[in-house]
Amino acid sequence: MPRISSLMPFRNMHAAHRSIDVPRGEAAIDTTLQAISVGLATIFISGELFLTMNHRNEYLRFSLDIDHPLIIDEAYQVYSYIFPLREPV
């Protein structure tokens, strides 16, 4: 599940507020940005909505239009593997 894994920093930073719930010495600006969630990192250009962030000096980008369908497909593949469809009896 490479796409889901590569986007986990967004979940950890913007959805979970981990630095507030379980601080690990983040800079005050990181804690503040997490507290306001994705507000400042949301960009809308030419009809495309995407989020950006710098994670460990790596530029990450989540495009709602492009990445969401990929993530849903990856999640469905895992779910289907764990819970295979059974033929009706």
C-alpha cells in the first residue's frame, strides 16, 4: 500500500493532532499548525484541491482528485483480501 503509507504524515499531522495529544518536542509552529489542522496548507489551483506539507525535509502533496481514488482502491484491495466475497449458497 505505497500511496496510503506515503500519505500517513498528513493523517498524523493534520487529523490526529498527535503533537498536541502526545508531544515529542515539536517546535511551537508545528504544534500551532497542527492545532489549526489543514487550513493554511490547503491550496486550490486550476480546479484542483490539494494539501501540501514538508515532512522530514521531503515535500509531500495530497491531491483530493488524484490520490483519494487511489487510496480507496488500495483500502478496498486490503479489505477484499481480509474478507473475501463468498458465493451465495
